[in-house]
Amino acid sequence: MSIQARRERERAERERLIITAARELAESEGWDAVTTRRLADEIEYSQPVLYSHFKGKDAIMAAVAVEGFADIAAGLRAARASAAGPRQALTAVGTAYAAFAEERPALYDAMFTRAVDLPFASPEAPPALREAFGELREAVRPLARDDDLETLTETLWSGLHGLVTLTRSGRLRREAQERRLALLLDRFSR
């Protein structure tokens, strides 16, 4: 192995370590606890090393978000693939989306509610973002009929996000979350 290849591998490992530490710290203590100083302590590197990989906390959060989009895309794909038909696929995908948000709140926040410098709804969006949206779109496709597929998918996504966000913030009754989710998905799958 060449020295250059070893350095590139070590750099990739450090970057992975930073992202993992940020994700774990955010999940255990929230995003306010994630600072470059705290991350440097967690991974046992200096702050300048962090800055050699990322411009700051926002860039680290964007990297965590991209990783989260890859995770949710895989979960939505598995949910859709395991369903018996189009209506069941939409229900499985919507349920998987809501479960992801509930089980990984800090990651979901990085992906959808925190300000991150990621392009959405454009060709420049990272592949993981496009794949996650694509899984929602593929669940909607067989049920779209004459509706514009992209707009219908965006509307479903908005509905799912709204239910998740309003429930998590205490603005909707938590005990009615499953009924609301079932109602939304039933109306979309008609």
C-alpha cells in the first residue's frame, strides 16, 4: 500500500469517526451538545483536525443528515419491497417513515428540521436524498392515477413530516398518532 493510499484511508476513518461521534452525541444529548470542542474531546483529536475535515458544526450536521437519508432510504426500500401490494406498500413505507422519526429524533432533526447546507428538490441534491425521496415516490406511483407523481409524493411527504413533527413537539395528541397515520395513508392509497 502506498503512503498516499494509507493517508487517504486514515483521513476517511477520521471523517467517519467525527460523523459517528456527532450522531451519537446528538442522539444522547441533543444537537446543542454537539460542538467542535466536544467532538474533538470525544474523538481525541484537536479542533484543527476537525476543521481540516469540516468547515464547522453545520457541515458535520449536513454529513450526518446525508448518512441519515441513506438509512431512511434503506428502511423505506425494505418496507416497500416486503409489502404484498400497492396499498400495503404505501402503508408500510409511511409507517417506516414515522418509526424512523420516532426512533432517531436527533438524526431526523438533522435531516428535516435543522438548517443544513444541502440542496433539496434539485439535481444537485446528494444521491442519498434523491434515493429517500425516490422510495416515497415509488410507493406512491401505483396509486397516483392522473395526479402529478412528484407533487403527490411531496404532498405525502409533507403530511408524514407534519404528523411526526407536530406529535413530537406536543402539538398533537401522542395517543392518536397511529390513528392519524392510518387515516393519512388510507386516504392516499384510495
